[in-house]
Amino acid sequence: MAYNLLATEQTVHVLATSDVIDAVRATVQTPSHGVVAASIVPLAVWGETAGIDQLNQVAFDVDYIIDHTAAVSGVGNQTIDSNGLTQQVVTFTVAYTPPGSNLPPLTATVDVPMPWLEEIIAPNGEHPGLDSAISLVNAAADRLVAMHGG
């Protein structure tokens, strides 16, 4: 496993106002950066595989974002989506230190929806969720650079 499983809790996952499934909220910690976040695994999937593919993907994606962007940390969080429903996210902290500066870095946070990180990489290698997450983080970094005037 490419993650540490910290806790599980059986729950329901509300997909829409009239669409609910039984699920397991699995709290995992990524191996490289120790980011703790919760992923919702459908109960049927949990019963077959304990969500190993989905949880591996989450851990890989979170660590990949921190390794390959200006994100310096992440933490599992919840927000309200456009339908007024609770959604799991990873809140990444993005940092930019202006050249030659001795001051602390400028920072911003970015909420990446967990479904983007749970998406299993397609056989052709496409992973639009990860691509979207990286775009969000890079846009925040660009805003920090622009704010500094760089």
C-alpha cells in the first residue's frame, strides 16, 4: 500500500438531493508528505477491495502535486459544493518566495475536490482530475507571483 490507513467509518454519501449510497469514509496519510485526508469509498467497492486502488490514487496524486508544483503542504478538509452538499477536498498551501527576499513566502490556499484525486488513471494514461488539480495550484502560484509584481 502506498498510504497509511488511519481510520474508517461507515457512512452514507449524498451524491445529489435524491441519490445516496452506503459508503466508507477512509482517512489516509500519504507516504511522502504525511498529508492526512478522507476519501469516500462506496461500500460495495470497500467490501471487494477495501478501496485500495482509489486510496492509492489519492495518496499518489496528493504527493505528486506537492512534489511537482508550488504546493508545500496539504490537509484534508470539507467544503460545500455548488449544490449545497458537503464535499471532501484537499486544501493545498501554495508558497512563493520572491527572488532575493529574506521575508517569509507569500502563501495562498487551494481546495482540490477529492473526486479529482480519486479518479483512477485511464489505461491510455489520461488523468484529467490530476491535470485540473495541478492547474488550480499553478494558477494560485501565478497569482502570488503577479501580486509580488514578478
